[in-house]
Amino acid sequence: MSSTNTDQPLYQAREPIFPRRVSGKFRNLKWVIMAVTLGIYYLAPWIRWDRGPSLPDQAILIDLANRRFFFFWIEIWPHEFYFIAGLLIMAGLGLFLFTSALGRVWCGYACPQTVWTDLFILVERWIEGDRNARLRLHRQKKWDLRKIRLRLTKYLSWVLIGLATGGAWVFYFADAPTLLRDLVTLNAHPVAYTTMAILTGTTVFFGGIAREQICIYACPWPRIQAAMMDEDTLTVAYREWRGEPRGKLKKGHLDPDQGDCIDCMACVNVCPMGIDIRDGQQLECITCALCIDACDDVMAKIGKPRGLIDYMALSDEDQERKGAPPRPIWEHVLRPRTMLYTGLWTLVGVLLVVALFIRSDIEVTVAPVRNPTFVTLSDGTIRNTYEVRLLNKHGEDRPFRISVTGDSALRVQLEGTPYEMVTVPADSMLNQRVYVLAPRGSEPASSEVTPFRFWVEDLGNGDRVYKDTIFNGSAN
């Protein structure tokens, strides 16, 4: 009978990763992208855009109370959600395009998890020092005043970053200056404080504590990316035919029988995922290219050509092993798969732009009241009732005239006014009950169904829209 050792843990404890500082073109590119993306995120709610006296002047605003989305001069209403759906489709196609061409370039450079993790690591490095100093502090068992001071400073800085992140998010849903004043004076709605607290906690946990664990275990994209990549995809890889057999640098000289890799571990020490790129393609790799900067720096110091670790395609391996140069980058990027994604992405974008510019500034929906389908008045007139919704997208009040065509016997009567005209407030929707009447003995009154058309005219500029519906008669 076999026995098990209950003292053995079922799972290995996570060993925190402390990436070493590195400099180079890819690291500089990541700094630029981090500064731009974080700058847009934190500053965008404060940009003003004048839309007139009756509309908010925040350039980017998700107005949940009035169910609208403002983006500079563009205003999206709930029934125009297809614009948001189109943008999501473009985002998906763009992700497919970049992944098929350059691997997980989104994950390595622009993913929010990567950007905020980079920021948290940067703050950690400022406070606790570079990799070796952070490792010593982590392994130090004794919690002396120095360790307590450094850890408290780091965690407080992380919380402030998380608070700024949650604060910036809620500013997208209300007027930013007004909400900031209410937050400071403790007059804001509890939902705002709750949202900020949740986002602060999740930002600190995702970017400061969990870090690479989110990319490895929580994000589904590493498991999907294989379907987007092929042998022509450019991704970060190690030229093992050039680097092997690896060996240490002895007395400043390389053994002529060994490869260019001197096993310095620089590529491993800078990796935010804690992997060794020399082991081949791995699910954990986010293609951030920091290992390229680290390896190129070492190669320059020992007098070897750069590119031992580089962006490369699997299809170039055979000719590179023979000493031939790889194919030009454009041959890898411009291939049927990427051109298909580009074409689809462009098509969706063009359709959205066309839809945006051809949409009318007024819209109407008509809903017949079916209970009852018609009413017979004392003089024999047949009356149908309709709920007409008038949407005025202009920044000022507009007079709309409602009329019908289809049968000359039909006439319109608006509830609450003796006129055929109603004023719709600026940038709002008005529900107007409309009666359509047919005199006794007329064709619509005696027919079971008569099709006709509602017309709505903007008397301010002459724009007209219509909706087709039916008139129910007595059929006697």
C-alpha cells in the first residue's frame, strides 16, 4: 500500500520577478508608448469642447443619465450603438492584424496590464533600487526600519497611482471639474467613491502584485494567438544556431568552439515574465523585446554582431542557418492574411465614416397604439392613435411639422396643440401623441388597412424624414 507525503505542497509558491533595468531602442519605445497612453487616459476627461449652451462641454463624456456618448464633435445615441459595435469590430481586426504580422506586439507595448505594470515596476525601482537590491530586500527575513520604510513608501505610491487611475475613470462619466470638487468636498454620489475604491484595489493588485500572473493565467489571448500566427509572423526569438553551444566568457576571450551566447543571463534578468527566451517560443512571452536590448548591449561589449535575440520569422530559419540574410520585413508583413485583415479593417472604418456623415440631424419613430386599433367618433370619423418619437440632434430648440401623405382624406391632429407643429428641445427626444383621422365614407375609413407615410419636417432648415405605417379602418 503506497503512502503520500502530506507535507509536500501541491503547488509551488510563486517567486516574485524583479526585472533588471535595461536601455535600448525597444525600451525607449515602451517609455514613449507608456507616456502617451497614460497621458491620454489621465488628461482626456479634462479636454473641453464647446457644443453650445444646452450641451456639456467635456470633449469625451459617457452621459449615462441621458444615455449618450460624446466624443468631440460626435454624439452617439442609444439607437446608434452600431457605431460602438463597429469600433469594437475594428479593434478586434486590428488585434488580429498586428498579431499576425508582429506576434503579441499589443501585449508587449500597449496592453493596459503591460503599461500599468511597467509604471509600478518603475516606481518600485525608484524606491527600492534595481534588481539586485530588490532581490536582497525580498530575501531579507528581518523587518527592520529600512525595509518597513521602503515597503510602506512603495505601497503608498502604488495606492496613489491606483487612486489616480480610478479617479480618471469616473471623470469620463460626469463633468470632470464638477465631480472633482464634489469628491474633495465629500458631496459626490456613493457610486463614484465605490467605483474609485474598486478600481484602485484592482489596479494595485493587477499591476503591482499579480503582474505577470494576469498575463499567464487570467488573459485568454495567449491561448488564442496561435491561430493568428504562422511561420511568416515576426516575433522575438533566439538564434540558437548562432548562439549554441553557449559558454562563459573566459579571461575576456571566447572559446572558438562555442557560440556567441556567453550565458550571461541578461535576457532572463530583464524579462518581466521571468522566462528564458533561449528555450524557444513560450506562452508567457509578451514580445516586449527587452531581451533584445539586453542581448544587443552584451554583444556590443564583447565585439559580436547584434541580433542574437531579435524579431525574426520561422520561415527565414533555413536560409539564416546557411548564412544567407533574412527576407525583407515587408515580405513578412505584406502577405495574404495581413492584407485580408487590413482590407476588412478599412472596410469597416469606411462604412462607419459614411454612416456618420449621412445620418440625419432629426429622427422619428412611429408606434401605432393598438388598444384599440381605432376609435369611431360621434360624427362617424375613424381615428387612429400613434406614439411618435421626435429626436432633435441640434444644439438648439427646433420646430418640427408633422404631416401625412398617401391618401388625401387623412388628416393629422397633435395632442395638446391645435397646430401640426411641435417644438422639440435641443439635443433631446420628445414623445408626441398624434391622431390620424379619416372622415366617414372615405376610402381609409371604410377599408380594413390603408398604408400611408408620416413626414416630419425641420422648419429651421427644411430637412425632412419619414416613416411608413398603416391606418386601420372599420371595414364595414
